[in-house]
Amino acid sequence: MSRVRDFDRRLPEPPADLNSTGEAFPTLGGEPIRNTLLQRGARKWYFGALFGVAWLGFTAYNFFQSTTDVPMRILAVALLVVFASAVVVAVPIAWWLPVNRRLWVAAALFALSFILWPILGFGVSQTWIFVGIVTGMSLFTMRVSWLAIAVVTVLVVIFQYLEGERGESLVWLPAIVASMSMMMTGFSRQIAAINQLRATQHELARLAVAEERGRVARDIHDILGHSLTAITVRAELAGILIDADDAAKAGVEIAAVEELARGALADVRSTVGGYRGVNVVSELANAKSILASAGIEADLPNTVDDLPTQYRELAGWVVREGVTNVVRHSGAQRCRIRIGPESIEVADDGRGPGGNNTSGNGLRGLGERVDAIGGRLTVGRSDLGGFALTVTKADAL
């Protein structure tokens, strides 16, 4: 998860028309980006920006050709360094801010460009290509981006005209400013979309881990709930037999307790590894044993040949959960299990539906398994007078 969090912190928050989730991006790791200046995305921008502002060196060279005044040359270099520094940090600062405040960064850079008026005059419009690039990279909505680029382009035309440009020469700089700005807008939005897809992949991976943890927790609950119930019943019976000085039968029950404990341990280990399966035949055998130990008459099917193979694991879970509830909660004298090609039922003649045996974790987990195949789980009163747990196949509904 630390790698996911590192990934998050270097991504800017996208504009509303690019953010399909409607939430601040990214959502992984909890908090939106607020330290982009020191992150990898900003470092990549720095490299490109430094390469781009090197073009200002030609502006300094041209100015040096027009004057030999040393103080003015020093002033020109100082002003160009200030403006170049602002260009370099403008985009990371914009990424650091919420979307609705980023326009102030582009506006501030536009205003700052006028410090070059003493050396460029109306030619200051030459530097607005950087304003357009910053606007494009700031990830506004498309409407805001187009409007801002249009305003900058129109201002370039006006300032070029005031500088004396006419004809084709009046068009070249505005065309360059507009095209570069639009290109950077498309580029930045493409990168933002890719970053969102990557973040979504990380989120899906995180959700898959959470789902697997839930599955393991559910399986362990089901396994230990059944096994510990069986162990408890047999241990109680062994204690009664010991009190009755029937050592032979007590030894049999203690051996059964040991076997159940070993089986539960093996099931837990295999569940954690993700390789455990449940078989309805073995669950029916276990049900017969545990019901007999609890003194409950077991009415079980002789065969499960009619049950489709793809539903046998689910049938095993139904039998396991149903019998566990019968032994724990019902106070029943009889438990009946019916397994057919389209339904499975575990019924008893006990106390009937109640709070504990209709809303426990086991039934919730079983309900999730049934929902996964499109079936239906119902609980209610059985025709025996007690509790009934029924699972019906989807196409039999």
C-alpha cells in the first residue's frame, strides 16, 4: 500500500469534466495532493520548463544588441531570470492548488510578464506563449482552457498590432501561442486520464485485497463455527461419560474431539492458502456424526446424485451452516436435510426462527455465496414446527 500512496501524491487533481468519480483526485490513500512541488511529476515538469525558458536567452541577446548600457543589461538579465523562475514553478504550484484556484497562477504569470516592459515594450507579448503553456498544463475544464487561450491569443494580436506588425507577421506569433497552448492542454489531459486509469487499477487491486480478506474471514468463521460446535458437543459428551465411569466411550469421544480439532486446523491453514474446498458428501457425513453426538435424530438423504456438480460445494456450505445452527440454537429433537436438483433444505422441529439463528455472520456469509450464483436463500418456519433454511437455484425461482 505504501507504493500506492507514493503514486497518489505525485498526481494533480483533475478538472471536473475529466474526473468521472466526482471526487477529489486521487482518492487512494485518503488526501488530495498538496506537496506536488517535491514529487516526481513536478520534477518532470521542471526538466521541460528549464529547457523551454532557455528561449528567453535569445530575448536577452537581442536586447544586448540594441544597447550597450551595462546597468540596463544587468536589469534585463535580472528581470528575465525572475520571469523564467516564475514559469518553472507555475505549473507545480497550480497542481498544488484546487482546480478552482489555478486560474490565479496563469493570471499572476501574465501580470508578471509586464516586468519585462522596460526591455520589450509591446514585445512583451512574445513571453505569453509561456502563459498559454501554463494554462494548458494547469488542467482546467475544457471550457475554461479554451476561454483562457482565446483571451491570451487575442491580447497577443492586439499587442503585436500596437508594436507595428502587419499582414502575415501579425498572425505568426498568435498562431504559435494558440497552437502550443492547445497542444499542452491536450497533452496534460491525456496524462491526467492515464493517471486516473492507473489509480483506478490500484484501487481495484486494493478492493480485491479487501474482498479476499473478507472471504478468508467468512470462511474461517464458517469453519471454526462448525468445528468448534462439534468439538464442544463431543467434549461435553466425553465429560458426561467420564462422570459415568464409561471410560471406553469417553475415550472414543475424546479421540473424535482430537480428530475434529486437527481437521479444523487443517481447514484454517488451507483456507488461508486459498485451496480449501467443501464437499457436500463429507458435510453430510459430518452432519450425521455431530447430530448423533448432540442427541438429535438425523434424517439425511441417501444420495446427492441429482445435485448438479457445480452446486455441490454450495450445498456443502448450506449443510454445514444449517446443521451448526440446529445444534447451537434450535433445541430440536429431529433435523431433516433434503437435497434435490433445484433446492436444498435444512429443517428441524425446534424452537423455530429467532434472533440469533436468522441474522448471524454465518447466514450472512452463506447469503453472499448464494447471491454469487444468482440463487435465493430463505429462512423461516419449517413444516416440522421449527426452523427451515432453504436455498433455491436461480432458474427454479
